[in-house]
Amino acid sequence: MVAMSIGICMDAMIVSMCKGLALKDITIRSAVIVGLWFGIFHGIMPVIGYLIGEEIYDFISKIDRWILFAVLCYIGIMLIKEAARGEDEGVMSSSLSVETMLPMAIAVSLDALAVGVSFSASGDGPVSGPLMLGVTAFAMSVIGMFIGGRFGMRFGRIAGIVGGIMLIALGIFSVIQGEMMVHRSGKRLRSKGFKGF
């Protein structure tokens, strides 16, 4: 469960690192705020997945990676533009407002929905798993903030450009990984005689 939680929360850590790159001077308060955003949503999403079950998740699973791709690419492109222009305020600026954090928190925690669906299918209760995910996401996000802040202070604009590229690469990877998973599951269903896959 720990290894799975780390894997699922890795995108939250990367986004937190990029947020740290933009903030540069990281305080415990700002790191905790970002950690709470990502931690709470990684804890909530499995519960939602548990409640909605497989039927609704089948629909969500077709678009979740594209939502993540769109959000990460937008943030990544804006981060690169801000770094190249030397701007201090922007989409990945010092803002920790709801408008800034909510889209990121939703996007990076969508894959946790599948965990909740698996809990529902196996009959496990939605308590220990979501709690583990939430705590892991919080811890990894706080660590990511301080790592990003350290690099941001040291490398300035270059760190911002690298952070933007990392976000775009993560978005592309999420689409490729999602499509491969859909392809593999479709092959398994066809092998069992199911049509339409």
C-alpha cells in the first residue's frame, strides 16, 4: 500500500516542486498549504471513487488523463513564459488562492479515483487507503515544495523553464500511460469474448 501511495502521489510531488520553483522563498506555511490541498484531495478522491462505483468511473476514466494533460500543459507553458520574461506574478506565482490551487489539486488527484473503485469492487472499506494516500500526498508535496524552492533560489529563470518542461512532460506521460492501460484492458476483455473493445 505504501509503494502504491507513493506512485499515485508522485505527480503531486512534481507539481509541488514546480510551485516551489515559482515561489522560491518557501515558508513552512506555504508548504503546508500546498500539502493540505494535494493531501486532502488525494484522500477525498478514493472515497468518491468508492461511492460512485465502476459504472460512472468507466466514463471518468476516458477523460481523466486528458484533463490532467490540459491542466499540466497550460501551467507548464505559462511557467516557461513567465520564467523567460522574468515575471514574478502569474499562474505559478506566489498565489495560493482557491482559483490557483483547486484546478491543480483536482487534476493531480484524479488517478486516485481508481483506487476507490478498486476498494468498492473488493469490498474493502474506504478509510485506511484514502488516509494513507492523503498523508503520503501531503508529505511528498511539502518535500517537493522545499526541493523546488531550493532550486528556484539557486537557478532562477532556468529552474522555471525546466519546471515548465517537467509539467508538460508529466502531462504527456499521463496520456501515454492512460492509453496503454486502456489498450491492455481492452485486449483482456476481447480475449474473454467481450465485444466493443
